[in-house]
Amino acid sequence: MDRRHAITCFLFAIVLLGDFAVAADDYCFEEYQDCVICTGFLCKAGCWVNAKLYGSDVKVKKHYCTGSMLKHRCHCYYCTHW
């Protein structure tokens, strides 16, 4: 049982270190834009255009809309590789 426990702990440590190594290489930031109408497609398109204006290596990781009937906000989460 001790051998299996040691192997499990070792594999778990490798998984955690692998995630930290990937996260250390990426720089991510979030921005938002106020808009009249926020739908998934329009939000994604706006985020994509802004990512291309920032640089060719900037990628949109996620996008979503928030807000009420009168005021919408499109949130964009960008990441770039250092």
C-alpha cells in the first residue's frame, strides 16, 4: 500500500507542477466594453478584433455578457505567451 501511495503522490505532484509551469508562461488580462446590445456572437467578434489590435500572439480565452436591459457589458479575457 505504501508503494501505491508514493506513486500516487508523485503523479499528483507532477500534475500540479505541470499546471504551474504553463501558467507561469502565460500573461492574461481581462477587459470589458459597454455596449447597447450584447449577444454571444457580437461579444466574441469584438473581443477577437481587440485581440488582433493588441498583437498577433494575443488569444481570446473566454468572453461573456453581463448587465441589465438598459446597460450591457461584454467581458473579454485575453492571454498571451511570454
